[in-house]
Amino acid sequence: MNSLSNTVVQERSSSWQQGNRLRILVLAPFCDPNMVSVPFVTYCHAAALGKIHDVTLVVGSPSEGNVRGANGPFRTIEVVRMPRLERIYDWFLRKVFKYNFDNQKLTAFSYPFSLAFEWSAWRQLKGRIHRGEFDVVLRVLPMSAVVPSPFAYLLRKGPIPFVIGPINGGLPWPSGFSQLEHQKEWISGLRSLYRYMPFARSTYRDAAAIIAASSQTCAEFATYRDKVFFIPENGVSQSLCADAAGNPKRDDRLNLIFVGGLVPRKACDLAIRAAAPLLKAGLARFSVFGGGPEQARLEELVRSLEISDSVSFSNGWVSHAEVLEHLRSADVLVFPSLRDFGGGVVFEALALGAVPLVVDFGGPGDIVHPDVGYKVALTSENDIVAQMQTILTELAHNGELLDRLRRKGKIYARETLTWDAKAQAVTRILNWTLQRGPKPDFQPPKILAREFGSSSQKQCQTTA
């Protein structure tokens, strides 16, 4: 072992002895506490790690102001500045993609910018890495599995391990659903080509551990199953769980809620159709929170079903705080999204006592289990509606069952789904890569074949 490696080992040993805190270099170019979706999720993840470890957070300059302003628990914040590339990216994000992070073409467009960021970060930090200032590198952004990392290759011979994740993506487009046919993008058919891009193979071959955020992503990387671990993409704050100690008293009607973008794949139309009998009978009311191109069509559906008096729309996006207040007073989150990677609203519903009713596919299907909610099989539009109708009818007439599910859901969220719990789980993986602890057993809730099909899913015991 050379003198440089000896120095690194001695530095790591010293760090471990000082309270078992790890020195983690976290790559998160566009994490942002003031945004929503992936930027917010990854900031919360990094901040939770920062509470128990010495985290150096690496961000791009567009995120710098908001990240510093949040005063997160980071040891240091390193900023990678690429002014010319950042101006180009920002222009396309505003003018071409209209801030639509749900656009698969944006992921493809982001590829060269991500490589440039990591190469710049490497040049900026490689001296400190080789001087032993960090124990491990963790890349949390980009979250898409198709965007590779040069860091894995550059650290293939040490001096510290590289870990990637949670990564997500690759969820197939189920056939037979008009909602998905309206939204599927042509570029999705080219996804497999990412394997031939620079650093694509070395990213996962040379990573010490791969954290996958869904059963589907675990299946995609089955070749590396010995170092693949399941940890969900999303989380909730401990304070949100504490705020949910009590829920408003129920009245005679079931309070149903849908939260999400009004786009085809979210399938809000299936939720409305499933609730229609109860709404007509005056046994429920339905609140829809979100905005998008489907709103006019959904309003027409409500009129055609003659349930306008029992359904309300928020008429666009509302603040996150307002959404949480409505979730707190809701009985059931009806969320039949047909293709959802994370489903953060499901985590929030569980924490706040709204019973989730989801389709058993993607992120929501990985999180919900029978003790805390319901998931219906991904079969056909009419069958999904029928399955949800049966469940909603049972809940409308069984308040005791509803209350039991709410209580258990809040306990499940508090003990398993918080950012703090996620940070502890990631810590176990990082310690394993550093040979400081046993290999954790974080198996996905389902064992899936690599190719999607009705006969390719083999269920196993849920461990989430």
C-alpha cells in the first residue's frame, strides 16, 4: 500500500472514531429546498444525512442561493460554476420544456450538462478526495438511471467508494390504457440506448453500491443484485408526522381527495368514475387538487356523471401547505396513477392519516401494503374502476376499518417513511461499502422480471 493510500486509511479511521460520523461528498447539482418534486426531495435527503454525518453538498450555481438560505446542516457547500452552460440549459428549460420535469426529452437533453457538472466537480474536488478529506461519494442527482456518472470510473481504483442513488426510472408503459397512449413520448422507445453512452457501463459496474428506488429499477439492475439495495425515492419530515397526532372528526360523508398533475397518466378520470356512485348517493365528496391539460376534460366528465355538486377543483396548483391541510382532513387519497415513479403524495397521505387507494404499479405500489391502505391490480380501465368502487363502498360504510387504517398508516409513516429513517438506511449501506458494518437486507417489495408483462411479476413478502 502506498503512502497516499496509507494517509487515506488513517484519515478514515480518525473520522470513524469521532462519533461514527461519516464524511460524505454528496453530488446534488440542482437540489433546491424552495422547489418541488425531485429538487426538493433530494435536498431533504441530503439534509437528513447532514444531521448525522459531515456532509459536503455539491450543487450548481443556480441552486446556491436557495440552498445557502435554507441554512441546512451541512459541513460545507461546494458550488460548481458553469455560467455559459447554465445559461443555455436555463433558456431551454424555460422556453422549450416550460419547466415540465415530467418530460422524458428533458432527461435526454440534460445528459451532456450532467457530465459537464460532474467533470467540473471532479476537477474542483479531486485534490481533497485524494488527501483523505472524504470517506465516500454519494450521487443523489440526477435521479434518472439513464444518466451516468464519471465519478464511478474515476474512483474505480479508490481511494474511496462511489455510491449512486436512489435512482429511479425505466417504468414500462402498460398497454391497453387510453391515458398512457395520450402521453407516451416517442423518445421512450430509445431508452435502452443509454447503455451505449459514455460512462454508462462503468457507472454501475464500478459503483460500490446501487440504491434503487423501486422494484422495477431493482429488476433493471439485477445483474448487480449483490450490491443493489431498495430504498424509496421520497420521504416525509418527522414534524409532519408529529402534526398528524389527531385528525378532524369525520362527518357522515366520506371525504375523498386527489392530489397531482392533471395529466393523462395520473388517471384522475378513473378516480372520479370509481367515486361516482357514492357521490350520487350523497355518501361522499371529492376534492381535486392540481392543474394541467386534463382539467377541462375532467370537468366535462363530472358534468356527464351528474356529480358536479359533490366534486370541487382547485383550478390550478395551490401551495404545498394548503395541500397538506386538505390531506389532514381527508379520509381517502384516491390516486390511481398508471405510471408513477415515486408518488410523494402517498407518503404525505399516510403521515397525515388519509388512507391511500392506489394502483399496484411503480412507486405507490411499492409503498402501500394491506395494513395501511389499498392497492388494486393493474388490469384494465373498467376493472380498476370496479375494484376501487368496491373498496370505497366498504370504507363509506365501515368507519371502524377506516380509523384503524388511518392509525396504522401514521405509525408506518413515522417509523419507516421519514427522511431521518431514510438517512439511517443509507448510512447502513455506506458503512457496508466501507467495511464498517454488515450488509443490510433491503430487498424490493416485489421481485420482477426484467421485461414487464402480466405474467412476469412474482410477488414476495413486502419489506418496505
